[in-house]
Amino acid sequence: MIQIMQDKDMFSDNSNDEKGHITALAPYSVSKNSRRKNLRKAKSGRAALSNPANRFSHYASDYDAQAKNNKTQILTETTKQIVTKNNSPDIGFKKSINPYRGCEHGCIYCYARPNHAYMDLSSGLDFETQIFAKKNAAERLRAQFSKPNYKAETICIGTATDAYQPIEDECQITREILEVFLEFNHPVSITTKSSRILKDLDILRQLAQKNLIHVTMSITTLDSSLARIMEPRACTPQKRLDAIKTLSASAIPVSISLSPVIPAINDYEMEAILEAASIHGATCAHYIILRLPLDVKQLFSEWLAMHFPDRARHVLSILKSMHGEKLYDATFGTRMKGTGPYAKMLQNRFNRATKKFSLKKNSPLLSTQYFVPPVPSQTQLDLFEDITKTTLQDIQPEYTSSIAA
Ligand code: SF4
């Protein structure tokens, strides 16, 4: 028996019958007016079709009013700590830097969207338009590297938001950070969806000479029309492939990240993407299945219903089959690859394809042996000696007299 659900329940996690089987969901149906309105939104170069209230303040800004302006706003943030530590057992890095908060690329599936709630903003349109630039990032990084007993280990840039999103042209924060990495000979790994990274090729080349750099290019589709609606302001898949080629030709090791794999949307492209990346010079590969934490469930579901009404039910149904009948399960160890037959099939396909196209699964280990902590300059030492002498001379008479007394 097919259980027809109300629209509001369409994407809920509770679409199981009493026996726990996944039940069929109602087909998406929107009025002509809503569809026309949504189409207008889709043409705005933004992926989110709403601006849900954030989970802390329940404030929702007016999507339509904001979309009318449709401009990206750069806001300045001063940060105390630029390096973030991560202890998740299923993530391959311990330290990361995100020069920006929010991302203009606006990928609809982006798991970083809910972080905008910490700025009292929505994970919807706000995330794509209200971008915070951490202007003092390079200064904070230099301070961190200069700490006594600092121990170098690879730091990943762009793990939550893209370090080469369009405002980097204006702000240049990522470039400033890379200059600090180079100054200290510190290993760094960058993940991006942008060919804008090539603007820093001069620095990346120098880092590569000492095995201090690794780049991961994220490619989710080779179909530019799918990319346009799914990742509206990221550069085209072809540009990303060309960037892999240029980086690789400059002796900079490049991996390909096929993340996220979305069932019935881009999963059929897995082999083609891996082959193209390999041909262009990528040497390693990994993938993560679609993850829908918090508000991303709603945003992705709206987008899916808008652009793929014919298969929205199917996509979500497969997704649930990989997450223990839920749209998202955050359990460590299974959240990235999922469980069940569909997840297993993806894994098998990935294993076969990486073997066929000679792609390794682990990124190369970067070197920490060249890290050089700063030595105080002679001028600073002279200054320090002068201050010490002056202070001692100044306090000496008092000290003597107090003993005498
Ligand atoms: S490029 Fe990365 S950080 Fe930016 S929206 Fe897409 S997934 Fe999120």
C-alpha cells in the first residue's frame, strides 16, 4: 500500500511505516505561481530558495526583499584564533583554517550552511550573500607559528567554506595566509572548487619544491547545466579540470574530491569524473555521500522539488536507505559513506574506478622538517638588551637604598 503524505511531511525523517519500511512520498506539487516564483529565484544565480529562521533566534529574514538586492555583502570579522582544531575520528585532518565565513559559491548541499546561525543569520540565502572576511587571519597565523614550542603539522585551508570564492579577488586573505605558510616553511593543504587558486601559483610552486603543499579540487559533475543550478557561483567543471592540469604540470600534487555523491542526481557520473580528473593530472581521489545536517535538509529538499520534481522522492528514498531510514545520520564512521546496499554499490564502483584510473585513496604526506620558527632579529635583541640595562640601572639605586634602610 502506498502511503500518500502531506507536502509538509514530504521530506521529514518519519516517512516509515510501522514496520520501519520506507514508504512512498507524495509527488511534489506546487501551484503554477509558486513554480514561476521559484524559477525566478533559480535564475538569480543563487541556489537557496528560502531563508529559514536560524535555530537559535528563530529569525527569518525576508527572502524576496533580500533577493531583490541580490548583492553579495562583505562583512569584516576580527578573529582571535584562526586555526580550528578538529577531533572527529572520521576526518583526515586535525587543524584547519577558513578565511571566510559563508560562501558565495552557494552550493545547495553545503554542510557548512548551518554555521551561519552563529552569526544570527540564515543558512539559506544569507549564507550565500552575507560573507564574513577574517581580515586579521594572516597576522593571527603568524602569531600562532611564533609561539614557543609550536609544532608543525599540516593545516587544511577551506574545509568548511571556500578560500577561493569570488571575494578573494578583493580581500586577498588566502594569499596573505599562504605567504605566512611560505615564510615559515609550514605544510598546507587546500580544498577548493575554484580555478582562482591559479592566481597564487607563484607561492604554491615554491611550497611544492619542499613538499609543503597539496591541493584537492572538488568536482561533483561534468555537466555544466547541473553545476549551474547546484553550485551556481562556483567555476565550471571544465575550468576546475583545467586548473588540475595546470597545478599538476607545476609539480603540485592534486587530489579530486567527488563530494557529495547525490543518488540519482550525479552518482551516475562517478567513473566519468574520476577518469577526467586522472587524465588532467589528479593522482588521488575520495568521495563523500550527500549529508543533510539541520537546515540543509529543508534547503536541499526545496531545491530538489524545484529542479527535479520527477525524481525527488526517489533521491530522498535512496538517501534514507543509506542513513538508517533517516535523511541524515551523524554517527561517526558511517556518516561519510553511509550503510546498506546502495552505499556498498557506490563503494565498489569507486574502488573499481580508482584502480582503473590509477588514483590513490590517500593524499601524500607533507613535510614538517623545514618548519623554521622565527628568530628574533638582531635589532630586536639589541632593543631587548637596552631595555634590560635601563631597567636594571633604574631599579638599582632603589634596591640598594631599601637594603640599606
Ligand atoms: S564551495 Fe564548498 S564551501 Fe562553498 S558553498 Fe560549495 S560546498 Fe560550501
